[in-house]
Amino acid sequence: CDVHGISHITGGGFDENIPRILHDGQGLEIEEGTWEILPVFRFLEKYGKVPHREMFNIFNMGIGMVIALDASEAQRAIDILTAAGEKASVIGRVTDTEGVVIR
């Protein structure tokens, strides 16, 4: 696959790390729930009184790495990662508006 960028989602999570692999003027639209969100994150949000949007930057909601590539290669990349024992899914798309939007 022709990988355009890889972002390790650590401290700073979605808002700080992913934009680093994008070009100026680009952003990202994330579709929440396109990956398995473990119950522990809902527990922490509820009982820790963490604002929902902050959960993506503090705990990353279970996403460890983002790989940016052309949409036409997404399934091939998922198949390769799955064969290697990893869980992978398409979680969003690159947009022409800077910033990270989570829907």
C-alpha cells in the first residue's frame, strides 16, 4: 500500500497528533463507533466526569495508530493488518478543512 502518513496516537491524541501527518489546509473527519470502543472508556467518561470530546485526547478511545492512505487501498491495508494479527478499520477521511471533527 502507498502509505501517505502514520500517526501514533499518544498524549495529545486526535487533535495534536493526526494533523501532523496532513498537509496545510487539510483536516480529518472521524466517525465515532467505526471501531470497537471498549466499555472501560465509557466508564472513565461517566465516573471520571471527563467531557466526551476530551476522551479522544486523553484516552484515545482505543485507537493506537492512524495510517493515512488512499481510500482505494483501505481494504487491502486492513487485510494485511488483519493477517498480521492486528485489528484495523476505516475510522475517517481527510477533508479540506483544518482540524479534527468527530461525528
